[in-house]
Amino acid sequence: MSGDVSMDAIVSLCKRRGFVFQSSEIYGGTGSCWDYGPLGVELKNNVKRAWWRDNVHLRPDLVGLDASILMHASVWKASGHVDHFSDPMVDCKACQRRFRADAPDEIPWTHYCPATKGNRFEIPPGEPCRHCGARRTLCPACGKGELTAPRQFNLMFKTFMGPVEDEAAVTYLRPETAQGIFVNFDNVLQAMRLKLPFGIAQIGKAFRNEITPGNFIFRTREFEQMEIEFFVNPLDTLDGRPADEVWHERWIQERFAWYGRYGIRPEHLRLRTHEKGELAHYAKGTSDVEYRFPIGWSELEGIANRTDFDLKQHARWSGRSLTYYDEERKTHVVPYVIEPSAGADRSVLAFLVDAYREEEVRGEKRVLLRFHRDLAPVKVAVLPLLKKRPEIVRVAGEIRGRLARRWVATYDDTAAIGRLYRRQDEVGTPFCVTVDVQTVGDADKGEAGDGKVTIRERDSMEQIRVPITELETVFGALFDGAEWSAVAARYPAARS
Ligand code: GAP
């Protein structure tokens, strides 16, 4: 429904072109886990790299961390996840299907209509039957069973640490990366001699036994988070206001702007402030960056003010002091925490959906992914105009090899040039380099090559003729952010 592209079109393109595959597909798939293929892993790595560079490398006040997934079981008691990290669920008494309590009214429902001799209908979510006027009361899947009253279902995956599977060995796959940061607060503070305010960033896997996973990589049981815990002195003020509140606003603006910087259209992004009643048990305030996914407006990232909840809880449960010594005021304080928490997989989905375009070019449909150059899985495709000419193939191979030392570069000679361009458009490759007869010359006719190749730009489809010796300089400028039009103006146009 995003106005542009359906989820089915994205899922199909992702499978066809090697971005994302259903996990364990040859066994029928899991429905809640997905595998990133050759192009998907490049895209996801680029999203994570951009996030890490912008937050950890470019900011003077952030450092990185990579904590383990398995942690001491007490972490999850202290954090509140054992007691509070649950969703209400209901079961069908007939087919035993399980739903999140709010899900039955949000999915189409099956109805055996008494006004039409019991005919079976599939009715849109929340609507009554057109024939008998009944509303859903039974299981939406089988249409026959009553649903149980809601019960709380903890979303953490339980496992055992060590060879003995008893209560003492129980631990959990982490449901968020954040806790690895909190328990390392003092280690990082001491090792790096940091001064407040500062942040610790982490990218890593998280696991949630979601009752209703779905919508492709939007909600899965295994996913990756990109989280920052930004620690602020609770005694500080900025412009006369508590520093944590000012930093919360700054991070909301910063994270909102980040998605636009990498190409998400402004009309597809919005901010939503949580109502008091929907705040997590640890939060004083939360705002979500929402994206207009094909399933409607949904959370892409949450930016919460977690106060001093987590550090105080871990100090209490571990018996270790998790404070910061404020030298000016000669006192120990427990920092407040601002937490921008993004999903890597959800970001990949948003970047894919937003990049998708269908255009008509000379009476034919052209599908393209207009990825930001930093995110595109393949940066340059080197294509031979004629694969039967060994000299053309040799030069194209050499160029690919040279470019591949700095950028992801691919070679393809499996179709005619027009089709090769379309294939690269469809996976979002920003530039193609074509080697032709003019480049290498024709020895049989005694004609020397001009040593120039054609560069074609994805979005405009403009083509320029550039000496092979200048390719690295040209791509260096383009991947450093130079406008195509500025670079193209320096070279003659090539015939398309
Ligand atoms: N530490 C705070 C925290 O985990 P959250 O809102 O539960 O907050 C943060 O998760 C982000 O992680 C979400 O905005 C979303 O992008 C991503 N995320 C959460 N659950 C997910 C799931 N089941 N599948 C994919 N991404 C998920």
C-alpha cells in the first residue's frame, strides 16, 4: 500500500535477485527467519557500516562494543525482561493456533455463514459478514474454535549454558543488545577514560520468540539491532533544562535526519511520540521514527529516555557500583541514558522499499533500485559489449580487478548489453562501465583502440566516455559524494 510498491513485489525481487531467501526453504521454510543472499549481505553490511561510521567513527563522543549474545541469567532478571518482557496471547481451542491478543482483529477471518447454508468466506480484518452481519468471535484462522482468555507469554528464547539441562543452567538468547552495553558501562568508562556525556554503540543479533512474526523481514524471531546508549550527567542542565531531556530531543532529530541522508523520501518518514500508557517499564519518554512500509506506517527505530533505571538495577543485582565520579561537583552520580535503538533488518527493508521504482523507457518497463551510493550492494558493473572478442573480455576483466580493490565491482557477460544494464538497474548498481571495440581497437583492420570506456549512470541513464586511466579518479570522486552532473560535465557524452 505504500503507494509505490507492494510487499509481494519486494519479496519476489529479493528472492529472484539474491537479496533475501526464506530460511530453510528446502524444508518448507520457517516463516519467521530469513537468510541474506549475496546482494542482501552487501546491502545489510553497507547499512550497518554507514550507521557505525556516522555514529562511532565521526562522533568524538561515542565508542563501540561487541558483547556476547549469551549473558549471565541475572542480567535478564535485573533488566526486568524475565518479569515484564511478554505479550498477551490467545489460543484457539479447536485448531490450537496461537495469536497475539490484538492480532485476531487485524488479520482476515474465516467465517462459515449461516445465512448462506454455511458457506465459507474469508472476510477482511475488522469487517462484518456481508450476508449475515456477524462479527468475528471465533478463531480467525479455522473459523470454528473459541479463543482462550489472554495469557502473558514471555518472548525470550530460553536455553541452557553448559552440559546440564537444569534450572541453574537456564539462560536466554538476548532479546536486545542494550543490556550488553549496560553491564559493560564501568569497563568501558575506565578503559577509555571517558567524560559524560558519552555513548556506547553496538550492532548485533537479538532474538524474540514473537507470537506473530511476519511481513517479511519486518518482524522476525532473529534480527539485528543497531543500538546506542548515550549516558548523560543527571545534574547537568543545558539552556536551563535537564540535560537528559535536551539530549533526548537532539538524538530524535539526529536519528530522524539519518534516514533522509541515505535517500529515504521525507514524505515516507514521520515521528511519533509514545503516549504515557504505552511506555516501556524503563522509559520516561519515547519517540519512534516511523516509515511508511507497504503494510502501513510502522516503527523503524525507537529513541527512549531510559533514565537511570538499567544502571541502578544492575548495580543492585550485581552488587557492583555503576556510577560516574563528577569531579567538578565532587560526587558520584548514576547517569541517565538516551537510547536510539534501530533495527538493521527493518532499515534494510525501508531502504529497499524506498529505492524501488518502475519507469517506462522507450515503451518498456524499467525496474530500478535507486539506492544511495553508499548503500548499493554492487558499486560498479564492468560489462563487455561483445563477449566473443577476447581482447574486450580481457580488458574488462582487468578493469574489474583494479576497481574491486576499492569498491565492490562485478563482471557480467551473460546477455546483450541492454539486458545487462536492466539487470544492474534492478539491483541498484549506480554505475556500469562498458568496454567496446573502440576501447581495444581492431587488430585485423589495423585500428588502434582509444583506451576509453563508457560509464553509464543508473538514474539518468546518461553515458560518458572516460579514459581507463582516469576511472579510479572518477569513481573516487563519485563515491566521495560528487554530483554525477559535475563529473559528467568534464567528459564527452557517449552514444546510448
Ligand atoms: N533496547 C530497546 C529495544 O530493543 P525495541 O523497540 O523493542 O527497543 C528496537 O526494538 C528496534 O529493533 C525496533 O525499532 C525494530 O527496528 C527492531 N526490532 C524489534 N523487534 C524486532 C523484530 N521482531 N524483528 C525485526 N526487528 C525488530
